[in-house]
Amino acid sequence: MLGVVLVAATTGWRVVGVSALDQVVVQVTDHDCGDTATVRVRRNGNLLVETTRDLRCTFTVTIANQGRRTVSIGEVRANIMGPDTGSVLLAESIAGATPQGDQQSVDALHTLGRDLAGGSTTSFDLVVVLNPEGCNDGVTLTLFGFPQVELSTLRVSRTVDAINDLEVNNTIRTPGCGPHDRAA
């Protein structure tokens, strides 16, 4: 009987934790590229960035805890923007810090390590620059759920994608696409 009670309590605890994480929203709420890039906000809220040689964009990422429980914010991940990425974009900083690479150095990672009380929000900046050695071969690259944030509460962890996607239209030729681009 004690085992049944423990299983029920553990399951209830987990359900409460999952529910708390379901009430957290991650989204890019602002962007500033100055005159270094053209950015359009699409009807669905996604951002479309046109690359330039001097591209430098600051994306303000807001995390809103719409629930009542405090959640812990762990690692922020900017996919294919790490130090050894082949993409045309590099994450120069996340929350003011130089990001580390994942095991392959393809994704950019930074641990925020903060708690977010229920009913509150927090924001950080993610600065992106052009990777002149990168490639997307002149097509539009879509980074789904940009960026991703690891959240936890009550011993339940989850990576939450932002509700926005970042679309990057490479309008310049970069040498990372192969030898045919090196003379450009």
C-alpha cells in the first residue's frame, strides 16, 4: 500500500512540474540590426533576415512564466550558430557572454542559471554576426524555435523552443559553399 501511495505522489509531483513548464513562453520580442541588415517580421511572427557582409543583429529574447511556480532557466541554445558552424550566422554573445560550443561546436550554448518566479518575465540579448566562412548557398535557412531554452522545476526538465522561427536569406556569396564561391 505504501508503494502505491509513493507512486501516486511521485506521479502527481511530475504532473505538477510538467504543467508548470507548459506555462512558460520563450520568444524573440525585439530585434535591432541597425543598418547592417534588413529584417522583416512575417505575419506569423517569424523574423526574416537578409544577410550583409557587416551583419550584426541583437535579438531580445523574453521568457515569460505565465504559471505560479518558479522555474529554473538553464542552458540557452542557438542552433548552428556555434564557433565551428558551417552556417552563415555566428552567435557572438548570449546574455553578454561569449557562448561555448556543443560537443561538435556547431551549436552555441550559454547557461543563464537564473530562477524565474511565477507571473514574471526576464529577457536577455542574443547577438548574431555574419560568419564569412559559412554557407547556406543562397537559399533561405529556417531555424525553427529560435532560440531554445532549458527549463526545470520540481525535478522535471525540458528544452522549450521559442515560438518564433528565424529565417535567414543569404544574399551574399561566402567561401564556405565551395570552391566556386572563393573568387566572389
